Amino acid sequence: EALQTAQPLCSLGLAFELLNKLDEAEVAWTKVVKIGEAKFPSGDIHAAYGMRGLGRVYAAQKKFDQAGFIFSEAKAIVDNNEAFDPAEAVRLRLDMVTFLIASGDKPAAQKLLQESVERSRKFRDRAKRIHGDALYAQALGKMLDAVESGDAMGDASAIKSELSGILQKLAASQALNAEEKSRLARIAG
């Protein structure tokens, strides 16, 4: 398949995930992975983008062995290419946290959550743009959700306070998506 079809297939995979049409999402993400492996050199970060989507689908399907394998492959690639896309290193870890919680490995999820928050904080400090704040808010939001659900340990009130400040900063820049607006309303209200 042509490289030009990879981006539309990514969009299709995401759409199927949002619609909870996991079999269709698996087909789309599998095609993206195959394109990435065929068109890019071994270990190229572009191949890992499709792997992350496929890992999410496998985790949602409770195909935990396949999810663990594909996520570990993607993580190795992303970590070797982190200078190219440091935000992907955080996003991948956040997706892996969801998988680890679903598969029952809360200690590993806790470790990755803390790592995600720290990496996103460093990214934000280097980037000094809205993108950095948004990624940091995403990591803190995931941490807060895990703490409140009992899947991770942490100080929920401290996380809420820090997250509220970041979300208010994003709101002042008119840079909140619907999920972040809802979270800010819940935290503030």
C-alpha cells in the first residue's frame, strides 16, 4: 500500500476506536503498521505511530499479550528516537498506562504514570508553548484519574491544584478541548 494512505488510515483507525468498532480499527491500524514497516527503515519512529494505535485496540479487545508485545516494540522505537518526537514518548506511555491498568499490572502502570508526568513536565519546560502545557495537562489528568479510581497512588488534591492551574492557563489562551473544559469545570466546581 502506498505511503500516502497511511495518514487517512490513521484517521480511520482513530474514528473506529471512538465508535468502539474495534475489529475495524484493528484492520486499519494493522495496515498502518504494515505500511510503516515496508516504507521506513527498521527502527524508524514513523513505524511506531501505527503500533501505538494497534496497541490501544488490542488492549481494548483484551488481547493483552498482543498489546504488550506491540507496545514494547513501539516503546523501543520511540525511546531510540525520542529527540525527534519527545511528545510521542509521553503519549505512548499514557496509552500503555491504560493497557497496564486493564491487564491488572498496577505497579507498572504507576511507574509509567510517574515517568509520563516527569517527561511531560520536562517537555513543557523546554517547549514553553501551549503544546507543552497541553501534554503536561494530559499526563496529569491521566494521573488524577488513576489516583481517584484507586489504580495509582498519589495526592489527588495536589494533582488537582496543579492541573487546575495549567488548564486555566490553557483556557486563557483559548486552547482547551471539550474534554479539558469538562475536567476544568469538575475540578473547579
